[in-house]
Amino acid sequence: MIRVHVTAADVARVRFAPRPAPLQELNVALAMMVSRDDELLFGRWRRRLLRSLPAAVLPLRDLVPGQEAPAFFDIFDDRLGDGLDSVRAADPAWIRAEIERVHAARPAPPPLWIRDLHRGDHGAFQLLRRAQHAAFETAVRPVWPQVQDLHHTEFTRHALAVAEHGIEAAVAELLPGARLHAGVWEFDGPDRDVTPAGRGLVLMPTFHWRGHPLVSDLPGSPPVLTYPAGPGLPLPLTGAGGADGALAGVLGRTRADILLLLADEHSTGGLARRLRVSNATASAHATALRGAGLISTVRAGRSVLHRRTALGSLLVRDGTARSTGR
């Protein structure tokens, strides 16, 4: 059980990250790739990603020899370049301590470049930067627009929950099974106590990780809680134009794009804006998809909201698997 001990000052300083963090999304994607959990759901995605990673990524395997990465990987800048710069700017003593910690139980000495990194060698940091950049471009960049859209949806959902129920209730309901009682926020995870001590808490959704929430508690910064959100599976890579090729071949490009977007709820006007078509065109395509049982539609006030059905999600996953040969 993870226990976050919050004061009134911490509750007042709880905030939701306004934008996704490229390197943190990469971290959880790679963690999900090497995990052995839920092989039925993630096996094809893992094998495809492993095959696609370039050799430039291999230094990351050296630096994370076990299940736990060094803490200086916990970077939450919302721009990739800034995040890569933050790794280089980290305190050298802290970097040395983290390298020693994650390699302490390894029987073999670390590779030469890790020893160079330990002593602050510029070339070793450049090697690490190239590895992180190459990994991001392969694993996350193809779905980054979806990550940004999903993050915005989650941000809006949280803002509405705070406005309607207050920050304490919204935070307590953020995770299934979470409980906020007597100043302690408890949720599933490895046994750990986190004490913000007035620093507040940053909430960061992630769309590749499906495990327990992750807490980063670095000196001088508010703790960051990374929690799983979104459609529940690693995001499918899409082809040119934003829609999966096989799916577009069956449904047509626009309807395939709509089906991919509707992993999260959208209004007719929202679909029209995303696809740059008229409201009438978006409505006609949504009607056809609803008639086929691939999306559902509900009215909320003056808006009409659409969402993918289980059948629609199955079609998306199957189409993606066929088009990528998974």
C-alpha cells in the first residue's frame, strides 16, 4: 500500500499536470514493454515494439539492468528537448548515487560507458541523450498526438470533478480503490510512505502504463503521482492521415479516423473540428457507425456525445494487428 501523508497545505497545492511529459511517457512505455504481465493483451504490441527499436536504444538496457530505473530518469518537462536537457543538468553526486544503487546487486561490473557516465563524462551523456531520443521517436512519437489529446481529456475531466465535488473528493476518486482518510491518501502499490510536507502533489496521467500508480519524490520538488488513464491498452500506431490502414480500407478514411478518436468521448462538433469537416459530415459518418453498432451516442444537454462500443474497440485492435503484422 502506498500512503501519501498530506496536510491542508498539500491539499491546497495539489495540481494536475497541464501537459503530458514526453520522457515519463517513454519511461512507462518501456516499462510496459519489458513487463511480463497481461501477455494476452500486450504480447503483440511488445514484440512489435521490440523489433522496431534501433540499436541506438541499447544503452538504456545497460543503465536499467533490473526492474527499477535510476531516479534521474524521472523527468516531467512537457517538451522533449527540455527533458533531455534536464537529465544532463541533474546533480552529478545524485547521478553517481543512483547509478551505484541500481547496479549494486549486479554480479558483473557495469559497461565502460556507464562508468564514464558515473564520472560525468560528456560523451557518455551524449550517448544517453541519443538513446532516449531514439527510443522516444520509435515508441512514443507515432502516438504522441493521441497522448496529447487523451491528456487534455483527462485534464478536463479532473477540472470538472474538482469544480463539482472539491479537490479532496476528486483526488480520492482518481484511482480505483483509493481512500483519503485522516490526512492519508492510500492506494494500491508497493509498501511506501510519501510525505510532501507542504510541497503539494502533481497528478500525471499516463497512457501506456497499466500497473499500480508510480510516485516520484525528488528533493526540492513536489511529489509526482503518475497513474494509468486512457483507453486501457497501449495506443495503436496509426498510418498516414491518422487512421489505421487496414481499418480505413474497410470503413473509409474518415470513419476509421472517427472510430480511432472515439476511444474517448467526443461531441459531433468536436469530431468535426478534429477532422476538419463540417458538422453535417461528421454527423452522417457517426450515424453510419452507430447503425453498425461500432459507436454509441447519448445526448448531454444541447450536445450529442459519441463513444466507441466494445465491438468498435475490438475492430480497431484487430485492424491494427492485421496492418502491422502483429
